[in-house]
Amino acid sequence: MTASLLSEDHARALDAADPLPTLRGEFRVPKHGADEQAYFVGNSLGLQPRKARAYVEEVLDKWALEGVEGHFRGHAQWVSYHALVREALARTVGAQPEEVVAMNSLTANLHLMMVSFYRPTAERPAILIEAGAFPSDRYAVESQIRFHGFDPARDLIEVEADEPNGTISMAALERAIAEHGPRLALVLWPGVQYRTGQAFDLAQIARLAHAQGALCGFDLAHAVGNLDLALHDSGADFAVWCHYKYMNAGPGAVAGCFVHARHAHTDRPRFAGWWGHDPETRFRMGPNFAPTPGADGWQLSNPPILAIAPLRASLELFDRAGMAALRAKSLRLTGFLETVIRAHLADTLEIVTPAEPERRGAQLSIRVIGGRERGRALFEYLCTHGVLGDWREPDVIRISPAPLYNTHLDIVRFARAVLAWREGA
Ligand SMILES: *Cc1c(COP(=O)(O)O)cnc(C)c1O
């Protein structure tokens, strides 16, 4: 078994026998010489679905042939274009169709959601996030606290890691929420933490926040298209995510947003725009804002059609595989990567991401033993040998087998490249 773990034939056999056949052929995989790359960076920019080009060209052609009339003509008319992705998006994140919308970018959506769901008072001004949060999230949260006249030094609460590899136990999170409970306006938490790859139990976090009278939002940038989410049942008040990571909708793709059905008719404050206005009366161009019920009511502008088009192609593939089957395959692939590292690379690589499958998604964050210089050397060797991961200072390589297109063979190519480097180093 141990010898065969690194055999390419064995990997090919595992791929051929996998209950969910790979959809790699539906993607454009960048080349390394005559071969395809072993591309493990779907957590950063997912690969291009082959059909994305056809959907983009359809928009370009419609524009060329119909001009302004493209807004109101034919099946993929632009006035309702964002609704073409609604059902599939809802299935992918486990929400009701009215709870999701594709709009704007992630950080913009986070701000829009906080306008409605972060309503600080003197008694309850605080936001709780994880220490070491993605910078954009931290900037957004800090600037919102200041915007309302509060002080981030006091009212931005950051939960420190309490586990040896920099991950956060549910017990530590529970203690922090209980300790600060009466002062908490909002708990904003990642579905999967971008640096460590740790996945969290969203329903439990929402329960803990609500029990203290706080609202709860999730940043699912690294969770959507990765975990088999049940957003509606999680009870979260809102969630935001981007579509260029595991969702494969391309650089600068339109982002996603979830607003729980219980807020569908809310009279909370919001920043409004004409595309959030009830479509029945939008084009009467009246002066008074009447929001569309549900997540659509937070839209500002007419949507970026060219940025939504590739998402249609990607969502078709998620629907074809099914999120539950994809997650099951992801557990097999990431489990295989872990097994290979532990069996053959343990003197070089140390896994930071939790070992329990339910506490991680596709990504393993892997520390290179021996420090930054050694880590950089290995990382660059991998890149020049067609194995793409990404680098996080000071000494971590993130490897994310994406179950739509990565294979056991990719993982064996990664392991063999590390071994070759070690022998040469
Ligand atoms: C990728 C990512 C972002 C990026 O934000 P954009 O607004 O899409 O540029 C923000 N937050 C998290 C947690 C991310 O993983």
C-alpha cells in the first residue's frame, strides 16, 4: 500500500473507480509543457469552465445584434439576467431562491449587509470576528464601527486562536460570545478560514450569537462551492461570498449574497438603489423606494451581465455533480492528500488544517518544516514543475484539491514533486 500510494497507475485507478467521475474535461486547465498543470489554487481563482466562453459570447452577440433592445428581448434578456442564476445558486448554498442574489463584489456586499444588520447602540456596539481575519473583512468591519461613531479598539472583538496550529476551538468561540454577549451587535464569522482552512459549524455559531441577542453573518468566500452548506437552516441573518474561488466564475466575477427569509420584508435601514426596487413598478421611475422582498431588495445597480455570464456555466457543473456528491468526493481527495503527506512527506511538511474532516473543506494549509527560506524554495520548485499551490507568509503553502477538476493523479504529482525537491535540496 505504502509503495503504491505514490504510483501514478494507482492514482489513475482511484480516479477511474471514483463514484463521482471527474468533470475536469469541462474546464480549461493551464498547461505545463505538453501536460496539464496540477492546479491546486481553486481557493484563489477557480478554473475556466469551457462553456463560460459561449455564455460571454452570447452576451456580446446580443449586444452587437440588438443593442439596447437586449434588455427586454429573448430568453437571456438582461433586465432579469441575474435571475438566471438564482435557482442553481440557492441549491449550491442550501437556501431558498428568494434568499440569494448575485450582485456587486464581496466586500461591497459585506458593507451593504452591515448597513442593515449592524445597528450598534451605546449598550450593544461590538462586532466579534476571528483574529487574523482576511484584511478586507477587517477593514470593512473596522470602518463600519468608526462610521457609527464607535471605537474599534474597544468594540472590535477578535477571538484569538487557542489550538496549537492557530485554529480556534468551538469552546473558545463559545466563551468569547458568552463573555461579550450583552455588548455584541454582530458576530461575523468565516465558513472556512482562508489561512488555516478550518471549517466551522455555522448553525451552532448562529445559535450562540442569537442566544446573546446578537445578529450573525457569515463570510463564505472559502466555503461556497466547497462545503455542502445549508444556509437557510443555519439560521444566519446574512452571508456574503465571491464567485471567483471554488465557484469558477472568473476574475472579478459578480459576488453573492444571502439574506434569511425572516428578513424578506424587513423595514431595517438599507442603502437603496433602483435595482432593489420592486420590478413590477421599477420602470415607472417614481420617487419612493419600494424594496423587492428578499435578497433582491438589496441590489443597487443594473447587474454586470458580462460578469454573471460565466457563473451560469459554472453553476451548471455544480448542478450536474450535486453539492453533496461533490463534498463526498472532496473528502476523499483531501483525505488522500493528507494520507500521502503523513506517509511520505512528514519530515518536510506539517499540516496546519484540522485533521477532522468535518472541521475542514478542500484546502490543506501546509507548513514547510525548516522555515521561510526553505518554504519559498519548495514553493518555487513546485511552480516551475507544474504544481500550483499558493503561498502564505511566513512558511505555509495552501493546497486545495477542487473536486470538480482535481484528481488523485494531481495529488500524486504534488507528492512526487516534493520528494524530487527534497532529494535535490
Ligand atoms: C477572497 C476573500 C475576499 C476578497 O474580497 P473581494 O471583495 O472579492 O475582493 C474577502 N474576504 C475573504 C474572507 C476572502 O477569502
